Amino acid sequence: MLMNKLKNLITLALVFLLPLFFLPLTQEYFIINKIYLLSFGVLLLLLVSAIQLIAGRRISWRRSPFDTGLTFVLISEIISIIVVTPNKIEALLNSYFGLAMTLALLIFYFALSQSASKKSAETHLMLLQWSGFIVAVVTIIFFFNPFKNIAFPTQFQFLKFSSFSPIGNPLDLAIFLGFLLVLQLSSVLTKKRAGSPFMFVFLIVFTFSLINSIYGVIKPESLGQSILFTPLRQSWFAAVEILKNPFSAIFGVGIGNFASLFALVKDVSYNQSSLWQIGSFNISRSALLHVITETGLLGLAAFGILFYSVLNALGKISKDDPERTMLFFAAGYVILAFIFLPPSFITFFLLVFTLYLVFATNHLQYEGSKQELDLTNLMPVYFGIGLFLIAFVIGAGYFLGRSYLAEYSFKKSVEGYLKNNIVEVYNNQRTATILNPYIERFHTNFSQTNLLIANNIATNAGKKLNDQQKQTIVQAIQAAINESKIAVTLNPQKATNWENLATVYRNILNAVQAADAWTISSYQRAIQLDPVNPIYRLNLGGVYYSLQKYNDAANLFAQAVSLKADWPNAHYNLAWASYQTKNYQQAASEMQNVLKLLDKKQNPKDYAKAQKELEQFKSQIPQESQATPEAKPGNLQLPSAPQQPQISPKLQLPKEASPEAK
């Protein structure tokens, strides 16, 4: 009995705290911390259950109509991770549709359903509404920006944003408040709580806060927060693309690998949007499309079974039950959010909570679902299961603890960067990669930090480097390359990982032998994985240009122009590459395009510069026998690596530094 009360207390605490909980200890304050809170909470539930099993020597459970659907959702994720996911460990920790989140929510639902009743559902719902009420009040208070003129430490600067909410971004806040408002309005319609003194207060507060959050979604810049939605067109293309291959149609592209497929399937029209500089998105525009893309038809079938069981269970609720209307609205709201809005922990949490409400309201129909297994005479069985659960809790807790400490260390490195403390940045990023070596962004950022150290030493020392400085530079460069290659190894399907490796090589062109070939090779891999990205082609063309391979550069710049014809930089670079190949007519034509695309009022210096260079190009057209002057672009300039170290003779790195070396 004591253990049951403890488990009930834990579930009550989780329902109340999850909407409110956040910590400024990680780079993302809200969703990551909510997922870790839930994960550690369910581990505590498992620990209590293990002790209860060993002490009571019996297993009791309660079947619900949603067990099959939830189990299939979990299985579809596990299969996708095992069969197709490139970075399997990162997929466990994915904050949008990761296995750890799904498993935690499933265990949470199982714990709720074991003591489900109308009374327990009312208690949990009341706690969720009070938690939501606090969230709404906090949101309203911050809307008026009361701390705008207060000087906070760096880690508390978020308190100065008028868009602050314990939930997180305005979209998640709108989803959550919309759910609570639907519950309140449906209660009014059924006159279930018409006499409640708090009813109209809740309605007013929820409505005002919801309007504010929706405004934040529509006009995020007005609240100092930017929300970027994945284009629906490309999200649909990604979901359809997996169906073209039987293997991917069944298993998808893998958990956490949506970004790789997005880069492959986006078309040239994407480059005409305001989002064109964002090479890829991590999530789909729709949670349903996201599930299809990452887990294939298996995932779609699993959620289809789950949603069918919800509708079937709702149909079994008595028409005279006042809760029936509220649950129909709640379930419909969550399913619509799942279909039309991006995947979110808040959406999945509300889905699980709705399943619990439906089951608890109609629990009397499932009284026969209670099962109990007496293991009194089977000590090895109950003791073994209990020990297994305890071992799982310890192992999972250790793994989650290390991953959270890694996130904390990475956050500390960001603070070190803001304080311009390179030692703090380096030490904390190194700690993060040691604690959790499977997170790609840890390695890509650490590679850039090592590159920065090498550049700083080479720049400050000039061309006269002593042996110790050369050794330090070599070590830093090797570390930068190694960290970049680790990210590529973790997920070779992601173009941004190859682009980061290419950037590292490009920054050491003037310092390391064979860096030019390695740079070109890495950019080519990035282009293969993101074929319509004009930035990669422009950057690779810049490498060829710096190597004085002007024909190759002109070819890449021309491709960038064809992919994004309204990009002044692409035309400008093509103009200079054409000029260097003595194709003065094309050079003048492209520089004329630059002038057409530039806004003279917004970019007066660039416009004047391009106009002057156009006259220079035109002057060469009838005098093609004259020598070509050296190109000296100003603000409009060919892509080049910032502050490349100039070292002579060039350093020689081992063959393992090559991008093709394993």
C-alpha cells in the first residue's frame, strides 16, 4: 500500500511539474529538461516497482485498450534505430521523437493506468490545469516585460524576453494552452463545472495567454523570438520519397535522420524562399509526416492502431456520461495537432495524458483487465526480475546522468564563448565530448574551437614560428580534423557534417600540405548529399579560385547562379572568375546582373564597387590582348576562409587526416 501511494505521488508530481519545469543549465532550457525530468521520474517509478515486487512477491498489472498501439509505436522506433538509423545513440536522446522520450512516456502511461479511475483522473486533470494556470499567468506577466531594465547574469538573460514561458517556444505554449482551453470550454458546454468559482478565471487567463502565444507564432519577431517552420512542400516530398524504395518504405530513414533526407529531396524552388540559407531542418512540418519519414509504414501503422483504439474506446463511453464530450474534444484536438503541427514533446505528452483520461473515465468496462501473478514459491523469478529492474534503473540513470552532464558542460562552453574565455570553451567542450561522444554537434563545435586556437597562434606569431608553436598548431589542427571526422563517422549521411569538415580543411589551406585536395573532396561529398544547396557550390568555387583554377571556379559559380539566380554574390563571383579566364563579355554581363540585384540604397558601397568594376570589365572587351589585372574585391568578395594561418614551409599531417582515411 505504501509503495502504491509513493508511485501515485510521483505521477501526481510529474503531471504538475512537467509544464512548469525548466533549468538554465543546458543550451535549450525547456524541452530537454522536461524530458530528463520525466525520464528520471519513470526510473524512480521502476525502482519503487522493483522493491514492491521483491517485497510483495507478486506481479499485478492492468491491461488497457491502448497497450497494443503504444507497444507497436515503441517497437517501430526500436526497429528503425537498429536497422537504418546512422547515429543510434543520438537517436535515443532525440528531443522530438527519440526512443528515451517514447519509452519514458509509455512507462508513465502504464503507471497512470494501473490505478486509473474517475477520481484519479479528476485529480490529475486538476493538477494539470493548475499547472497550466501558473504557466499562463507567468506568460501574461512576462508579456509586459517587467524585467527589461534589470541587469541579469548571462545565464538569466532569458528573463528579459517578453516571450518567456516555462513551456518553451510560443508554438508549444499555444498547443498546451489550447488543450486546456478545449477541456474548459467542453466542461462549460456539458455544465459539468458551471458552478466552479475558478471556471471563468481559468477561461479568461487561458484565452488571453493563448492569444498572446498564437501572436508569438504568427509574429515571432515582435516578441524577440524566431520560429522557423519546415516548409510543408518539402516535408511532403520527404515522406513520399521513402515510399520509392521498399526498404525505406517499411523502416523509414531512421530516428533523428530527417535532416539528411530533407537536404536530398528539396527542390530548386526552396532556394527562392526566405529560408534558402538554412540547408536543412531537423523535423517535419507535421508530426504524422515526421513519423512516416523516420519510421516508415511501420510507424504509420503503429499510430494508426493507436488512434483507432482511441476512437473505439471513446465510442464505448456512455452517452449519458458528462465527460464524453470533453474527451471527444480533447482526443480530436490532440490528433489534429499530431497531423497538422510539427512533432513536439508537448504534443506526445498530451496524447499520453488524453489516453489516460479516456481509459480512467471508462475504467469500469475494463475491470476484468486486472491481472495478478503470485510468485511466492518462485523466488528466483521475482527476485531475478526485481534485480533486473534495479540494474536497468542504475544503468539507465548512469547513461542519462552522463548525457545531461555533457549538455551542462556544453552550455558552460557557450557561456565561455560569450565571455571570450577560450580556455573555458575548450575545457568544457572537451568534457562534453568525453561524457557523451555520440552527439554530433559537440564534435563539430569542438573542431571549430581547435581550429580557432590554431589560427590564433599562427596569426599572433606571424611567419616566425618556433618548434613549440608549430607542434601546438599541428596538434590543434589534427584535433580539429579528428573531431570533424568523428561527426562524419557518426552520421555520414548528413551534408552539414561534411561541410564542417570541408570548412576545417579550407581554413588550413595555407598551412598544411594536401589540404586543398581534402577540402575539395569534402565539399564534393556535401554537394552529393545536398545537391541544390548553392552555398556549397559557391564555397567550393571559392576554393578553386584561391588555387587559381579559374575554369573550375567559374563552373561552380555558374551552377550556384542556376540554383539561385537572384543571389548577387553568385553573379559577382562568376563575374570575377570569367574575368580571370579573360571572358570579359561574360564578366561584364554578370557584373551587370549584380547591379540589378543590389539595392543601391541599402548597399551603397557594394553598389558603387560593382559599378566601378563593371566599367573596368567593359574597358577590357575591345582590348582582350591586354594583361588581366589582379582581382581585388571588397565587401562583395569571393568566399574565403577567415584568418587562414600563413605558414612556410607548410606543415605535413599524417595520411589519416584525409577525409577518405578510416
